Amino acid sequence: MKYSVVVVDDHYLLSQAIGGMVQGFEKFDVLYLCKNGQELLDKLKEPNNIPDIVLMDIKMPILNGIETTEIINKEYPNLKVLALSIEEDEYTILKMLRAGARGYLLKDTKKEILEEALTKVIEEGSYYTNNVSKILTDSHENDVRTEIKDRELEFIKLACTEMNYREIADIMCCSYKTVEGYRDSLYRKLGIKNRIGLVLFAIHHNLFTP
């Protein structure tokens, strides 16, 4: 059995190249290509056009990847989205994960990594690159969970929103330095280095639902 994939990218030649690459993967077939999110949503209205997974670019005209993923997550909850973008700033990655993407890859990713990511998203529900996957597979993750204090847990949930740390401090009725302390403590406990890792931990442990 092969799984169906749709590639959404406004650069047609690149979209064709990605589609051709995916078509060569043993377990996958490309159903069709779209040039933006609105075109994809229009296609999805026909049941035969609903794929197993969407490879989604982010910066596109009319309807971008983040907006489209949010709609898909609400209207087609079984449809999996894997981001494939040149955008590598933390803010954009966080927005895409919050929107419901099951993983995030850069467009310079090697072919074998793309195939592995598609397979993992289908079989396991998500795929994250090596620098953050450790927090998802840590054999001591249950012990780590018990070490998280109530205020740190409150901070994790707020960190999954679009609020900056000063806004989180206001909500938690504490100082900015205190919030930084919660952040640094959690980074040490969870073995992560940035806010993206914190969001992934929250998603994995059902502390936050995109």
C-alpha cells in the first residue's frame, strides 16, 4: 500500500522537483501539487482529493502555510501536515507547530531524511529533527515530568502561546527574571536549548494541543 502526498508550494519548479522526489519513494505517491493554501483547501472539498499527508511550504500568497495548517487541523483532523520551508527562525517554527504541523523540515534536507520524515509522520504521528527528538524518546521522561513544579508547568503552558516572556510574567504575577528562571530550570531538566523544544515537550505530554 502506498500513501498519498500533496505538495503545496508557490514555486512551481521547486514543487515539481519535490513531487518527483517523493514519487520515487517506495511507500508514497504524489496525488497532486498546489501553489498555495487556498488552492489546497478548494481541492480538499472533494473526498477523492484528501491525501494522507501534506508537504506544506509556509510563505505563500493568498493563504500561507500556517493559516492553512490551522484550518486543516480543525476541519480535517486526520490529515497530517509536514512543514517543508526555508524559514528557520524560532518564531516561524513555533507558529507552525502551534498550528498543528506534525514536523518541520528545511528545504535543504537530504532526500533520505525527507523519506524518513514522511514515514515517521504516517506511522508514528510526528517527526522532529535530532536536536529535539531526544526529549521525545528520553527513557527517563516520566521521572523528568515529576520534577516539574506547578509554577514551571504553568509557565510551559503559557510558553506555548504567542506571548513573549514579559507578557507571561505579567500573567503569572511575577518578575521577568523569575520567568527566565523557570525557563532556564526547565531547559536543564528537559535537556533542551530553546522554546521550540519546550513546545514539543508540551505537545508530546498533552500539556498543549495545537
